[in-house]
Amino acid sequence: MPRPHADGTGAILHTLAGKPAAVVDRLRGRHHLAPDALHCAMVGEMLARMHPPPRISRSCSPTCAVWPGGPRRCR
């Protein structure tokens, strides 16, 4: 698991382009400049684990996705 590195003042959380940012350890591995289908599938699986699917509310239309604190909510 990557760990954040503090700057000279001891701060680990900064702002970059208006968003929170931190400098962390580099992950193991190497770059794949020409990924094949297997590499793409592996990245897709990891992203799916990092970003769970939205909850679907039964109180509104079946196509209305609800993310807690997200930009779109059912009315």
C-alpha cells in the first residue's frame, strides 16, 4: 500500500489544480506502453474494486442512480 510523504513542513495533504493531492510511494511494477487485452482486463478489475457500483433507489425511477453525496440525486 503506498504511503504519503511529508514535505519540509510535515504536511502530507496539498492542493493541486484545486483538488486534494499527496506524494506517495511508487507502486511496484512497470509501464506497459502497448497493453494487450489481458492488461486492460486487469486494470478494469482493479478499478471495479476501487469504485463500487451506485445504489439504485427503489423510491424513484429504476434508472435513477444515487451516489451518497454525489452530483445527482432522486427527487
